[in-house]
Amino acid sequence: MDSKTLNVLEYPKILEKLAGFCDFSASMELARSLEPTDSYELAISRLSETTEARKILSLQSMGIGAAHDIRPQADLAARGGVLDPSALLDVKSTLISCRDLKKNFDKKENEYPKLSLIVQGLPETYGIVDAITRVLSERGEVLDSASPKLADIRRNLRIAQDRLMSRLQKYVTDSKTVQMLQEPIITQRDGRYVIPLRAEFKGRIKSIVHDQSSSGATLFVEPLPIVEANNEIRELQLAERDEERRILAEVSSLVGEHASELKYGVENLAVLDLAFAKAKYAEELRASEPVISEQLSVRGDKSSIVNRQLSIKLIHARHPLLNPEHVVPIDVDPREGTRAIVITGPNTGGKTVSLKTVGLLILMAQSGLHIPAQSGSQLPCFHSVYADIGDEQSIEQSLSTFSGHITNIIRILKEIDYRSLVIFDELGSGTDPQEGAAIARAILSHLLETGAMTFVATHYPELKTFAHSTEGVVNASLEFDIKNASPDLQVGSWTPRSVKCSSHRSTAGTLAKDYRISQSGN
């Protein structure tokens, strides 16, 4: 799909909203990189996934639980790296989530075939969950029971610490030494147990100085009689550290052995979570699944094939980025054989929003998203979508707004074919009205020759007349409801007609009154 058109139609904003419904980073990444497909089969498959996800979420609460993107951890373990307890707990919680999802979809292949196929790609636990549970607590501490050697080391360490503390306790309770201390406490410096000796008593207790206070009034000393006991504790602490690392390395190697399966499983978990996110987004939009029609091969009379394959029907369609309580829905239901729709109407009548609504809903449908329109809406699967909407002025290239639009239109015309959707807002505007109308008519004639489906918004009466007299082209009228200060929109196969708000001054006056805008100079 054309990247410029995706931005013009605000498709990235849809993806950002979709990402907000994802539960972990891997699926958010998929959501933000989602692109509309030009494959009919893939579009149908994506929509089916969303429909199945909406169905199952309506019946039971389901999600990916406490899963994480553990691909970096799996890669590290595969290279022989040692995972820390936090990383191993992430692996454990992810595998538990996958196991639970597999149970939830057990024997539901017929009811949820698309989602069940994704779930089949989730990893087994491979004994990893049990291995991590055996060695780590829920807080990430290596358990004494992780190995007999670790249990023995920790038992000896506790004994040595108790013995040392008992000996140091004599220094803080003995009346001869307690008066030499800043406080009767036992503390640590550099991993060794020390007591706080007042500086003026330096040398009174044979000891090793490890530190001093910022004022210099206190020295943190290790009495010589307990040096060996401190050494023993330090040796046991190092042995404990090495044994813990050996245990973590052993479990990490098990993760590394199944790194490929784990990474593939996370990718499938992300796809599943994305399907859930699409379902949640659809519920928020009060959306429905559109009926997608397949593009046909060109055989025989090309125009007749085009007429059959490019039928659009939108029922009460709403722009997905606008407040559903206030947005005015549109109906698009041109007669059979229509290849171009010319939309006319006053300013503030909603022409541009209508164009964007049609384009954006088609992009959403081909991305597997349900669309904010009533059930029964039908859309073709377009091979490409192009739009020229908004201000195309380029200061860097010294292009006027008109030149900018024409440059973009020329680019589009070179790339389209009968499988394309083309959307032009205010075609031919920005120059002399007579010349602009002639350019617009020539472009529209060319579009009809290519067979592309076209939506054009215009102020030119010449295009209205052209649409009325040309086969395959219909007029659509947008009106502005003065009473409600909002567009009144119906798109259909109508002849040119007047609009409710024929007076620009009347519209401006109503808006000025409602929103307290000054009308001076009108």
C-alpha cells in the first residue's frame, strides 16, 4: 500500500489505538507494523481471526496472562549466557500463560479454527516451568533446596555467622569495650562484620580498620580475633554465589536448548494477542465484520469485469477516530456498475471526512479490523489505495498548493490500475476555476479508462454535469443541517440537486451564533 496515502488517511492513528489494546510488547510491535494486505485470502483470514476472538471473548475472559517477550532471554541462553532470576521468572510466567491458553482452546478447533491454529504454535513447557519452580521462589530467590551442595553451604554459613555474631556481641556488651564504641552495634563494611570504634581509642582494640565516618570521629574496625571467622564467612558466601550461578546456568541451558521453539511460540502468542486486541478495539468502536469481495481476473470485456468486482456498500459508516456519539454516519450504496462517485456539497458539509471514512474503512478491513458500520457492509479487496487530500504545498520544492496536488496526482495516475481505489479531495481546486474544472474532468475521464474505483469531492458544477451524463459515474450530495450545525450525509446514485445550506453566509451565521464567532467583515 502507498505509504503517503496511509498517512493522509490517518491509518497510523488506528494502529496506535490498536496497540493500546495489546497486552505485551511483542503484540504491540505487530500492531504498529500492521499493513493492509492486497491478498483476498489473507484479508478474509485476518477478519475471521478477529470475529473468532470477539466471539470467544464475549463468552469468557481470556488473555495472555503474565506473558512477556522472552525472545531476548532465549537468544542469550542459546549463546550460553546465564539468565538472572528475574529473566527466568519471565520465561516461567510466559510458558504458564501458553499452557493455560492451550487448555482453553482444547477441543475447540471446529468452533475457533483460525485461533486454534495459532494456539498450536504456542510452545510446550519442556520441563522448564518445573525446573524454574524447583530452584526459584516467586520473589526470585534461589531456594536452599535447589541443590544439596547449596543447602550444605547455606547451613554452614548460618552456623559461621551465628558463631561470629556471638563473638562480636561480647565487644558491644562488655563494660570494658562498650565505652570505646560510638554505638553498641555490629555492622558491615566491604562484606566483613565490624564494630564502630571511637577514633580516640584507636589501638586500644587490636583490629583492622576498614572504613571511617565522614567526620573521622568513628573508625569501623574488625577485631583481630575474628578475622579468621570473617574469612570463613566470606569464603562460604563466595561458594554460595558460585553454586547459585551454577544452578542458574543449568536451568538457562535448558531454556537455550529450546530457544527456537520459545521464540516461535512468542511470535504466535503475539499474533494471538493481536487478534484479541482487534476484538477489543472492534467492541469499543461498535464495529461489524464487512463482507469482502474478491478481485477478479480480467477476461473479455474489461469494463464489465470491473463493474462486477468493485462494488462498495457502506451502511451507517462512521469515521473511527471521531466521537461515535457525535459523528454523522454515511451511507455509500451506488448502483451496480458504478466506477466513480462525485461528491458535492458546501463547506463544513463533511466531504473530506466522508472521503477519509471510505478510504480508512477499506484499509481497516484489509488489515483484518472490523469497521464501524452496520452489518451487511460490503467492500472489495483493493490491490492498492491512493488518496490526495489536504494541503500539498511544499516550500522545499517551491511548489504551490495546486502544483503540489498535481504532482501527487500525476504520481498516482502512473501507478493505478483497475484494482485500485483512488480518492481525490477538491480535484482541480487551487487554480483558475475554468482551467481547474477542465483538468478535473480530464483526470476523471482517465480514471474511468483505467477502471479504478474513484471517489472525488468537488465544488465544480461541470463535474456534477459530467457525472450525470457519463455512464459509470454517479453524483452524491452532502448537505449541512443548519438546525443541528452538522453534516447531513447520504451517498447514493442521485442526480445533482440543491443542498439545504445553499447560502454560505447563512451557514457562517449559524456557526457564528452557536460558537460566538465574530462575523465582522463577512
